[in-house]
Amino acid sequence: MIKNKNEFPKYMYDPLDRELIALLRNDGRAPLSKLADILNVSRGTVQNRLDRLLDSGTLHGFTVRVRKDYEHDSIRALMMVEVVGKSTTQVIKKLRGMPELKTLHTTNGAWDLVAEIQTTSLSDFDRVLREVRIIDGILNSETSILLSSV
């Protein structure tokens, strides 16, 4: 590992790390013994790699993935956000604190950020839009509700 100015040390990935991350993306709850068998390494090696990936900030934790049709009552949308000047870092910090924003991406082009929003009602959706739009540093936004997956 190489120390960086950031809060996490910079971690140099190798093919085993990348394969482990790919397996965890598919099943974040897979037992260490199963991961070790698939990767053809010892359980201790998998545990050490997981510890390093967590310590370096590469992995933030483990999650459950739900079928897309499970939450059939949810409202999902993509919001493109334009940020004023150099306030992107502050805007990102505020947006990350909103539980309704499931993912947040930086991008190029006319929009600076793309956020996936998920709420359980239109009134919650409206509230989230208003809360995002009043954040200092946000100049403009455009939101599209996701109607169906094809």
C-alpha cells in the first residue's frame, strides 16, 4: 500500500483483488470459504484481502441486492446536476447525505453530476427535488422519472 494525503491509504490492486471484488458484486454475502474455493486460495488469504480492501476504503461494506421488480411501489429517477464553479466537492458531500439518492456519479459534458433517486411516493419525490435544488452550489438540474426497464 502507498500512503496518500487522503484519509485512506492508496491500495495497488492485483488480479486476485479484482476477481474478489467481482465475486462480491455478484454476492456480497458469500462465505469466505466459498470465495476461497472459487479463487483457489486459502480462506486466510481472502480474509486478508478483504481487510485490506476495507481498510483502504475500496470496499465500503456489503449489501443486499434486491430484484428490480421487488420494490414495485418505488419511484426511480435520474437527475442531472450542474454545479457552480468549484463547489463540486461541497455539493457531493451534501448529496451523499440524502438517503433517497442511491447512486451519485461525476460526469463530463453539460452536467457535472448524475444522481439516481428512489422514493416511495410522489410527495417524497417532490420533496427530494426541492431539497436538492436548494443546495448551495447547484446551478441547474434536470430530472427524468424511470418508467420501465426494457
